[in-house]
Amino acid sequence: MSNRKMITAALPYANGPVHIGHLAGVYIPADVYARFQRRLGKDVAFICGSDEHGIPITIRAKKEGVTPQDIVDKYHEIIKKSFSDLGISFDEYSRTTSANHRETSQDFFKVLYEKGKFTEELSEQYFDEQAGEFLADRYIVGTCPNCGNENAYGDQCERCGSTLSPSELINPKSMLSGNVPILKETKNWYLPLNEYEDFLNEWIIEGHKDDWKPNVYGQVKSWLNDGLKPRAMTRDLNWGVPVPLPNAEGKVLYVWFDAPIGYISFTKEWAAKNGKDWKDYWQSEGSDLVHFIGKDNIVFHCIIFPAMMKAHGDFIMPKNVPAFEFLNLENDKISTSRNWAVWAHEYVEDFPGQQDVLRYALLSSAPETKDNNFTWKDFQTKNNSELVGIFGNFINRVAVLIHKYYDGIVPQGDVNAPELAEINKAAKEISGFLENYEFRNSLTALMNLARFGNQYLQTEEPWKTIKDNPEKAAHSLFVGAQISVALAQLCEPFLPFSSEKLLTMFNVQKSDWNDVETKSVLIETGHKINEASLLFSKIEDDVIEAQIQKLEDTKQNNKKTNPNANPMKDEITFDDFTKIDLRTATITEAEKVEKADKLLKLTVDTGVDVRTVVSGIAESFTPEEVIGKQVMILLNLAPRKIRGIESQGMLLLTTKPDGKLSFVTPDETVENGIEIG
């Protein structure tokens, strides 16, 4: 087994925050594994970063009316902070828009190109003549041939889940202009994956049939049994890493070509900062490469990326790809588009100081080999019954009793007591499970040690024996102290914040994992411990109900035809409605209100009279823009003074997606004073 561990975690798309599905399926297990390997004394590089190219980012940018760079700058920081807040201990967290990454991925492409590993192929792709762009599959919408959904994308129908190609859509249209796209010939560079079938069969199907997870192995076997085809490694886009060839203007590297190379480019950045040679981690057989990913990325990490590295010739293959399945939320599929998620950055705000509770709950529900489910009630139970009731209760009893009976000094005990063997046994069990990527079992083994500690104290009852058998009471609390320190050491990969509190409470340093596996005494008699403090706190029903209500509000919002619409105001009667006097009117004069950036003073011809209206529209319109504008006015609104000016009435406006205001106006010019209703 290698002493060097090159550990990667899937690059999150920088088009939105991370949620609990991402955390449970990739980042928390990867962090547990990396922390564990460090405790074994291994040379660990734990690498990740934001994937800042690809269509989801450009789509988000167009929706928000900003640039793709604006989007990735915003979400890179949110994602990076979320990981830090939750204790994800990356050695390097970078981004694919960096100059280093661009250079590394372009160099990788050029090596393959110069070795003749690509084929150049002409194909017909959809092209939007008005926008002057070739259309990525996600920029084409039409009717799904399988379920009739009129808003299916060119690569997938989100209603029925079918995988599609743009040519299969009925009545395809461009998302850029709404026009029907044409087919236009274009050249791209393809990697002939079919030429790597023998290598992949030998390396994975024969070489890893006994040590790779069945869900990963089975999916790869299925792909290989169906036969591989050449796949384009370039795209006709203007956002991404430019293809480093002459006459390749307007073409970028396929996002699934450049994104995994990010693992390499980010390792280079980390190595340069720390006096390391990145090649030791990526090009040496003395290094174990492990990819942590979700199941939707298996084909890229087990077929396409290995084929790329094989074509290059200088890189090692991954030792394992322990991909996880999906985590559902309250028995429903997590969906970013429907906002059906628990977002990492919101959790940290809503549950300050309780990062380890989420880590524990997600690890205990980790979708290791099949989809699993997260519910807020289960989260509450895991905290209250297990973390508070078992783990925290044991630690508190030991620390409090040592202070009560021995002034915080660890008492004398038998260093050869058979109970101490439970510590070594637990450490070895946790170690074995983690080496096999069995995170739920490893967490259970940790909690079983805490359960054993509780049962031991309950049997020994030092609060009773202190009176008539003080030697026995001292021994039982000596054993309790050893188990407590063992838990402090062993829980660090899983619960790093709690481990830090525990180490401080018992006044000890973090040790090598091997010490806990082999030593019977982890804290000596006579050692002074610090005051006891609560490790975990109970989470009350009202806190959980608030989270459930937040999801219920999301569910109701998803029923709207316009998710951005505000909730309906209180109902009014028909008589109330008849009191409203809405009229057509024309703005005849306009000027800014002094010392009020948002206000315009308007003179309005209502057909009934000419009156003054003060309106907060100055950030959306100049005075010159609104003069002569026909509008709708609420005529019989009681006058009120705004900045010393009497305003008589209110104009009807609405807010556009970009935040600017828009007048509600008649379809065509009509006389002023016409009643509306």
C-alpha cells in the first residue's frame, strides 16, 4: 500500500451553491478519508476546485443578465466558504478559470494532438443564424418524442428523464433567439474511445472486479459491453479554455476534457506553494490516486479521463473511484432548479456551531451503494438520541465525575484491564471500514465505542462505589478517561470540530492513529483535564418545524407558473374593488426631486384634471424618458406628502427580472381618463 495519497473530489459547478446531496455524496466522505489517511501518517494531497466552464454557467448568466465571469466569481466564493465552514480540509481549492489551469489543459490537449490521438471530423450542428452561434445541446429546446414535454432540452427531458440528442426533438428552437435553428457544418476534434476498449476492459473489468464498488463496476461494464464511440473533445462555444490550435477560433475544450485536468493543474498550484513535485502524485506508481464522485460522473472518471491519460502516456490510473449514489430530501429528488434542497451556506447560518451534526447525519445516511433519504426529523433524532444522548452524555459524565471526585486529575487504574481492549478493537474496525470506503459502518463502529463507554459506566456506577470501594471507582473513571480520549482521537475524521473540543477538554494533543490501535493507555494517571463542557446540544421541535416549513414554502412556490411572483395579498370583496378608480393618463412634465435619488416629480394629465404625482422610479427612468408616456393611474388614492410635495395618486408599474421598473400601459394609445376595470 502506497504512502502517497492523491485524493480528488468532483469539481462543483460554479453556477450555484452546494447542497446536502453534494456533501453526502462526495465532499464529506472524501474529507473523512483524507483526514484518516493523514492520521495514518500518509503523504496526502486532497485537491478540488470550482468547475467554471460549461453550459449551465452560461445559461445562468443569460438568465441573470450578467457575464459568465460574474456568475463564477460569485459562486466560487460561496462554495469555497461553505466547504471551509463545514471543515472540508482541502489542501488546495482552486478554479478552472485560472491562468495555470488554462495552460495545463491546453498543454495536455497539445500532447494528444501532436501524438495523433485525435481525429478531425466534420459534422452538422444546430446553428442560430440571428445569434450567430452554434448551439450547445442545452441551448436547444423542443418537444420530447417520448413524453410530449414541450420544454425538453437537446440533451435530456427533465420530465421523463430520457437522454436525448437535438436531432430527436420535435420542433427544436434556439433558447438564444427563439428561432428555429439551421444545421451547419463544423469541425471538431474527437477522441476515439473505441480504441481504448481493450485497455479499459483489462484495467477495470479484469483488474478491479474484486475491489471496486459494485455500483461503479457495473456501470462501467455496461458502457463497455455496449461499445464505445468517438467523442468530441472540443465545442463551438465562446466560454471555456480556447482550443490551442491555429484556425480554431470560436472553439473551446469540451468541459469534461478540461475539468478533470483541473485535478492536475490544482495539484501543481499546491505543490508549488509547498515545495513539492506534482509529478510524484500524478506520474509515480508510488502514488494512490482516488477519485470521490457522484454516480452521474462515473463514465467521465472511469472511461473518458482514463482514456485521456492513457493517450497522454505519462499518468497513473486511479486506484479506486468510490462513487456514491444520490441523496433524496424528504422522499423527493433534490433539485436545484426547483430549490428543493438544503443549502450548505444556509445550514451554517441556521445552525451556528453545529457543523458536526450535519456531517454526522449525512454520513450516517450516506448513499454508498444505493440512493438514500434525508429528513429533518431523522436529523433531529440523530442529534438528540445519538450525539447528545450517547456520545455527549458519556463524555460529560466522565469529565464531570473526574472533576467532582478527583479535582480534574485522572485517577489510578489497571493499565491491563480487559475493557481497554475495546479501544484498540474500535480503532482497527474503523480503520478497516475506511480503507474499504465503508463510511456508514465506520461511523457505527465509532458510536459503538461510545455506547460501550456508557454501558460500562452504568455497570460500574462510580458515583456509588466512591463511598465503599474508592479503588474500584477510581479504576472505572480511569477507564472512562481512556475511552473518552480514544473517542476524541477517533472522531476527528468524522467530527473535526467536536474532536478539537474534546482534545482541549482532556488537555491532550492529536496523536497518530496507530497509537489508538495499539496502546492501552492514552491519558496517564495524574494528568490534569480541563473543565467539562457540553459537546452537543439538543435541537428543539420548533427549530426543525421551521426547516420543514421552509421546504413546504418551496413546494408551494414550485406550483406557481412564475416562481418569482410574490404571494397573493389578502382577499378583497367585489365592493372593495368597485371603489378603485383606475384611469389612463399621460405624463406631461417630469423632474428629479432634490436630495432624493429614487424620486421623480411628475405632472400627469388624467383626463379628469392635471395633477402632481411623486413616484420612486428615478433609478429606472430619466425625466426625459417618461415625458409623453401614457400610463395607468390609481386616481382616488388619498393624497400624501412626500419630501414636502403633495402626491395625488399612484402610477401602475411592475418589476422586470433585472430589477428595473416597467410601466403598465395600454396596448395602444387611447384618450386620457378612460376607466379601467
